[in-house]
Amino acid sequence: MGVMRHDFLDLALKPHSGGVDVGSHEQRPVAVDPGETQGQFAGGRISSHRGHWPWRWTGVRAGDGLEVAYGALPQPQLVYPVSWSVSSVGNSRQAPRSSRGCGGADPGGSFADQIGETVNSPPRHQCPVGVPDPPLALELRGPTSLRWNRVVVRELDGSGDYPSFACFTEFIQTEARIACNPIASPLLMNHKPTDERVPKRAKALNTSAQRNNSTSEIKETPNSKPKPPCPTCKDETHGVAKCPTFAAKSMEDKKAFIHENHLCFGCLRKGHSSKDCKRRHTCGTCNRRHPTCLHEERDKRPVEAPEKHSTPTDDSASQEIKVTSHTVMQRASATSSIVPVLMSSAEEPQREVLTYALLDTQSDSTFILEDLLEELNVDTQPVQLKLSTMTAIDTVIASKSVSGLQVRGLHSEKQIQLRQAYTRNFIPVDKSYIPTKKTALQWPHLKHLANKLPPLQGCEGNQRFVHRVAVKEIPAPSTTDVLKVLESDFNEKRYEDRDKYVSQDDVRFVQLLSDNISQKEDGHYEMPLPFKSSSPPLLPNNKRLATVRLQYLKKRLKANKPYNDQYKAFMEEMMIRGDAEPAPKTPEGQTVWYIPHHGVYHPKKPEKLRVVFDCSAKFHGVSLNDMLLTGPDLINSLLGVLCRFRKEAVAVICDIEKMFHQFLVPPKLRNYLRFLWWESGDLEREPQDYQMAVHLFGASSSPGCANFGLKYLARQHKDDYPSASAFIEKNFYVDDGLTSVPSIEEAKKLIVEAQELCKRGGLRLHKFNSNEREVLDSVDPSERAVTTEPLNLSLNATPTERALGIQWSLEHDTFSFNVDLQNKPSTRRGILSVIASLYDPLGFVAPFTLSGKCILQELCRRGIGWDDPLPEDLSPRWEEWKNGLQKLKEVSIPRCYRPQDFGKTVTTELHHFSDASNVGYGTCSYLRCKNDNDEVHCSLVMAKARVAPTKLTSIPRLELSAAVVSARLSVMLKNELEMQIDEEFFWTDSQVVLAYINNEARRFHVFVANRVQLIRENTDPNQWYYIDTAENPADHASRGLHASDISSTNWLSGPKFLWEQEIHPRPHLTTELLVGDPEVKAIQVFATKHEPSQPNILNSLSRFSSWTRLLKVVARIKRLKSEQEYPRELVTVEERERAAEVQVTPEVSGSARFELFEMC
């Protein structure tokens, strides 16, 4: 936004040389300088009681009273320009103020007084200043001229006459009072106060500094006016703020002394209170706004030391520099581009509010105070913003957006439309930053600007650099987005699409690592950074960004000792292991990139800190992650790892120590992985340059590189360790390994082989745990897990919140749910947070989750706001659902599909059930095993439940959608279980769906046709069977269950007929489609009609609309045949009777008309 200036009321009197003889009739009156006595000429005063009037000097020239009146008026001249600047500011919304009005600098008031003296002139000579081209009215500037024009128009519309000179005088006097108002006069912004109006305060000492080789002294020149003595020790050389006697007092005595002597707590002077203090001191200890002698330790905050640059230490060349200074005002003088503006909305432009505006050239958004918007009465919309400043990157704040605002200058009619603005409760701008004429007069090179002071753009003299403020508005999730999530499964991926589509970037990623991976002497693999470009990119040197982030980290380290200790320990361990190393000096022209870092805690491991490198930090619009390829998804399916974990009786879990840091980066690329840190963790030292030698935690390419290296290691040693290789390649989710084997001996052997294989690649496999004690005893104690308490299986590699997690109990070898419900508000936002954090990847409690999703879906359907309270009719349902969370602790699911004493499995079957209702639809899959003793055991493998779409959908379509989910679940389980499935069954209670699947001839609409095709591609129609609704366990997945009913129903165990030795055939049902099914396309039949190419008499006769009309035509033809003169009379009755007796034969001839003529 630019600076807007406009001159206001530039009226004064034009000086002339020479005196005035009041007795002369030949000289014209001359205006005098405004500095002279008001209303006087060089030799006399224009007054109504004097007898010598200028009017008599000129006389009446042919009755020209207008010319005489103009001749008597003072001649105006532009000699006192008043510049005002306009634009929005912080919380300083006052006009410029003064304590005593305009004082002696009052040209407008002086001119108004002079014009007032002429009001008593002869009435016939009074000037109608509203006439065209008036010299006096033309001198009115900008808004003043417009306001006078309104007065003229109003008088003309009312009385029909131009306003009198007295009216003009009254108008000028009113404008002069407004301009010279002592409270809110804009004129005072550029007015130089006289000595009579100097505030009663101690003047600052003039300070000059000179630097020599040893010291830098500052000489002080005191002002001539003596200072009042110190009220504490009566010393005239200092005030209370510098008094050593006062500083030695206790804080209670200091406060009592200030109260007794009526001193200001901000500057320790008399005459005002702290809230009105304009000279508030700045503490030299904590930089807060109070005198240094009033500093208390409770207010102490860490202060950053200025940045230092390391230089070679040479005792002979070192010089000690001492600076002696004296400061009366603790706060450094600083001004900003702050200007007054009139703000309004486009809808109500007449409602204007006077405020200040800060022109921030480094901000890309506009902020406004909320209380100002209340005065403007404009509509706002709540939004979430990401605010990036020097203090933080992408800090999420709550705000409101507003559009349609406009600003203009105090005396300018030009309106400037503002872009979308955002509200804040506070804007950090001090009133002392507003530039004034006094500010310019303090600097010699700015004195010439004092009278026309424009805001000085970017004049923050006390800042090292001005940082940029970047704002990103976070798109608020729409109701449609939330409903789409609810209608699917959380964290769901289309399993069949995992390996279907591979981008060219993914192909280049794999090819790059395959061609450049190498193994070092210590066994570690080295892989390059997978840049998007064919060569390492050229990046700007972002050390300044890293330095700023390090300073904020320093503050946190000083403020939090446990955090400091854990951070230093992590960095020290990283240095010892060789993961990081001191960075060498960079050759000139070589690209380097510095990565900021910070520490994070996992919610389940609050005692363990992990340092994360922020590779997404942008500098000049570029970050390291922007340059890197992420690669294909090489992580094993979480569902597959968990399903295989349940296969056998003996379970084993383990972990790879610092997996990302086990894969090296080539030395030539380590310049892109630099960071700043203090040597030995000493925060008082200068930070040094270090660089990572490994793929670090925080880079977008690290997960892909680590998983590629792990699988590459397994394939390289597949022949030496076949079982361990399969375990590492298929049963690891990132760095966590889970597997199950049939016996204890196999588990022991697998552990030994896996450790040996990992050692060949420089990896350490540790934190082993098992449900069998004998297996744990075979592992070295240093390689075991720290605890044997229930282990958290929320295998999420990123430090995200998992308040509700599934757990594995080693003692009972079962899965359970540990509920730690946080105090979330009963709002749409709080409900979404609780439901989404219920971690149930295998769907063991899917019916219970569905009930919570239905509540959230209802809130979305009604349009309830994110933070609005819950409606009264939904509040009991939500409270009941929350109470059910506590009962989930009673739900336990056996880890293994079969009991330990089940014996050898003879047959294995998969049974999939699906169902739908108007509430939702779902599916559940069971593994049915039969041993050599014909004993049967069934267990729930996996389930899914989804809410029904808000768009009205028929029940048959929902049933068909549930069948599709069953087919997809079948594909996933057959691939991931790695078991021999002897037979597979699909069950549904919808005869319509069975008819759709078994249909061979009929055609369906697109919705049904696509889903039937997908089902038939993955299943066989003969595998689908009918089941009664009462026996269908998927009915719970479509309607929901309370937590207490999950264990008591057939949800976990399956229907009773699955536990029988033989599954009896279901009653045979017809699979014929119902007549009139709306999903079946209607058959269109086309009939072909053959018509002769030659017309005949019958075709001609068929064109007549009635028998009577035909008879009339035949009768007239008979008249023509008899060669009678064609009469114009109407056809008679006799003629029509004869026409009816004409014989017509259906013979085809050349012309229908000729044929009919022959017949007649």
C-alpha cells in the first residue's frame, strides 16, 4: 500500500510591501502576513467602528459591488501546507494529539479572524462567494472545498440565493476550529511547538561517540535548564531511576516510596500515572517496559546475545573496546510506516472509523483488530491460519476473515480497496513508533522533511533486518470431506491398487538406488540422496534461517532442563556413533544447505526424546524435501503384517536400532545435510557447522531409502538365511518386526539367523519379546525389550497421537484395548478427534466404532459448526458411546487363530459375511480350521464397517456395496495370510444381490453393472450363499453394537453353523431377477414397416380427416368430369349421395389424382 498525501486548508494572507495610509482614498487594501498582529494592516486595523473603510477608497464603479467586495478581501496564498498521511495500525486508534491546540502556528485561525472583521462591511458590498470562479472559494482545498460546495448547493436549493459572505465566514471559522482542535488536530502532526508548550520534563543529553584504538567515549553536553533534584537523596545530578540510594532499597520500600511521592511506575517522574506514561523506561535486564531499578527476578527471561563472528585469536592484534554512554530514555528511538486512515466497508461507506495503519512491506496479508470490525459492523467468517514469522513456521492460529474493506486518507476522497483481511486481538505496534515532525527534527538529514513528513518506509533503524510475515489460510474441512472419510475406513488404502500404478519418478528412484548402492568395509550400505534432477541442485545458502531457529531452540533448552539434558545426550550419542561429523570448510561456490532441528516426544514414550531435522523448512521458497524423490511405497502392508502375526502359536517381535541412521550418504552430498550445534553442548559457545553422514529422520526420501536398503540386504543373503531373509523382507513394518512360528525351537533359530543377517548390513536387531519365556531366555539380556508389559502395536513410524491403542498382552497372548480418554469437548471437532483416535486396524470393534461415526455423520448432515455445542437430542447418545469406551477394556481377542492345543490343521476355510441397512454396511471374515480329530475352531480375522452415504441410496445398492467389500477383503487376505485356503464362502442375506451376481443375460445400470463385474472378477458366483438375517454376524457391522455386546454376540466367534463339523447346505433359493427391478435396463424392441414407393388411391383417401369431407371432394371431381362449368355453389345433398356410390379399387397406377379422376 502506498502513502497518500493531501494538503489541507493551505490558506494564508499574501504579504505586500509598503505601508497603508488609512486616510488615503487611492490605495487599495493590502493583506498582511499571518505572523503579524491578527487583523491589522501595516498602519492600522480594519474595524467596523473606524470611519475610513477601504470601500470608500475604491468607490462604486458602475454599480459593480462584487468587484468592490473582492477588492476588500485579503488575497490568499499557499504558504502553509499541511501534509497528512493515511493508512491501519495496531491498537493505536487515536488521531494526533496536542496539549494546547495550535498555539502560535494558526494561519487558518488567523485568516478566519481577518475574514470575520469584514462581515460588518456595507451589506450591498458583501460577496456572494458561491458565484462561478470565486477567487476566495477556489483556495479551499480538497474535502474542505467539497464541504463548502455542499453548503452552496443546500442554500440554492432552499432559498434560491447564493450564500452570503457572513455564511462563508462562519464556515471558515468552523473549519479553523476543527483544524486547530487541541485534542485531535491533524495539523499538530507537522507543527513545531513553541517554547511555551514544551512538556515539563528533563531534556535528554546530547550524545556524541568517538572510537579510537582502545576506547570509545561518549561526551555529554547537558542542557542549560537545571533538573529537579532527586526526591530520594536530593542530588541534582540524577533522577530516581539512577539513584543508588533508591536502588539499594527493597522492592516493598521502593513501591511505598513511589506511592508516597506520587511517582510514575513507568519513568519514576511526577505529574502523571503509569497508564498515561509516554516515556516508559526499558529494563536493562529483561528488556521489558519498566525501570531497571524495579526489575524483579520473577520477570527474568533469557535474553539472546547478539550474533558473534569467530575471528582468529591474536593477542598482539586484539584490542579492548570500552564504551561509556549515558541514556535518559531507555527505549531506542524507532519509527515505522504508521499513518492515520479512515476505514469503512463497501456496503456502508458513510460509516467511517478513524484509526492508524502500519504499512508492513514484508507482510503478504492484512490484519485488523476485532474491536474495529465491531464498529464497522461487517460480517466475518472463522478461519484457521498458518502464520510464518521469525519465531515459528506455519503456526496455526484461529482468526476471522473479512472482505469488502476500504481506506482513504484523512483529507482524500480516493478510496483504496483492501484485499481479504484477517482479525487479531492484538497487533504488536507501539504508539511511540508513529513518526512525527519532532522525530524528523532530531536527525539533521531529515530536518527538511519535517514540514511535510511522509511515512518513512522500512525505517526500523534498531532492527538488524526486517523479517517477512507469511500467512496461509488453512482450508476448513467441508461437510462433504468429512462425510467421505466417514463413509470409508480410516487409514484405508485400496489394496488392489498398491502395485498397479507406478510413476516415472518411482521408477527413477528405484533405478538410482539400485545403480549406486554400495557396501562399506564396516558392512553399512551407502546410498545417494535421490534428487529429482539428474545432478545435485543449486540451493541458496540458508545459514541465516538455521541461525534464527537455533536461537529459539537455545531459549527452550535454557528454560527446560530435562529437555536440555536429553537433547544434549542425543546429539552426543549421534557424534560418537559417527552419524554426524564436523563439517569441513566449504570451497567457494559450492552449494551448502543447513537444516534446522528440534526435539519431539512420542506420546507413548514421554521419557525418550528424538531429534527431528526439519527438511521441509523453506528458504527463498525452496526446501530440501522439494528437491528429493520420495520413491514408491516399499513399506509392507500393516494389515498383512498383523494378519501373519496371528498365524502360529509362538510370536516374536523385535526392532532395528536407529534404522534410518544405518544407511550412509556419500561424502560429496553431505553438504546438503548441514546443521548448527554447540561444541560439547555448551550453549555459551559459538555454534559450529556439522553435517549428517547418514540418511536423517525428517527427509522425505529417508523412509524409501531405508526400506530399499533393508529389502536389498535380505535379498543379498537369501541363500544363506532363507527364513531370516523372508522374515526381514515381508514381516517388517518400517523398523518393527512381527512374526509367528509353529514351535519354540524355530523361534530361537529365527532370532539367531536374523541377528546374523542384520550384522552383515551393519544393523542391530534388538528389543526382542515373545509370548514364550523360553524364547526370551535364549536372547541376550541386552537385546531384550526393556519391559514385558503389554506392548503397543500402533505401528506408526511418525510421532502422532494414539490415545486409544490396541495392545498385546504377553501373559494371556490376547489383544485388548487400553482406553485413556482425554478430556475432549463435546463438539463436532472433539467427537471427530475421539473417533479417529480409536486405533482398530483389524476391525475387532468395528460395530462399536460405527455407532460413533453415525453421531458425527448426523452432526455433519445438520450443519453443526465445528465448535458448536452438541444438540440436546444427540448429547445422550454421545455420552453413552463415551461410557462404552471404558467397557472396551473387557474385550479381548486371542492373538492366534487357533488354540495352542488344537493340533494339526487339516482343512482351512475363509467365510465372508456382508450386510447393509439404512444406517451403514459392513463385512466380516472368519477363519474356520478343522484338525485331524474333526474339531472345529473359528476366529474373526478382519472386519470393516462404514456409515451409509447421506445421499439417498436403495438398500439393494448398499447390500451390493457390502458384497464388493467382501470380495476385496478376500483378495487381500488370500495374498497376505500366506496360508493354504482349501475353500472360500461368501454369505449375504440379500436375495437381490444373489440374483445380480448369478445373472447372465440381463443388463444393469452403471452402478450395479460395475460392482457386479468387480465381484465376478474376484469370486465365483457358485461361492455365494444365502444366510438368514438373524444368523448373519455382518448385521452388527451394518447397525452397530454397544461395547458390552461385542463379546456376548456372535460377532467375534461367528454363526453357530460354522462350529459344526459339517456345514449343512442352505435352502435352495431362486436366483431369478424380480420382474420390474429398477436396476435392470428396459429392453427396447424396434419394428420395421414397409410402405410402397408409389402412391395409390387408398393412401390418398387416408389423408382426409372425415367421410363428409371426402364426399365433397369426390362430388366436385364428378363435376369436372362431366365438363360442366365449374360452379361456385356448395355441393348439394344429391351430389354427395352420388359420390358415395363411386366404386374405389386399390390398384396402383402412376398418379393418385389421375386414378381418382378415372374412377369418378
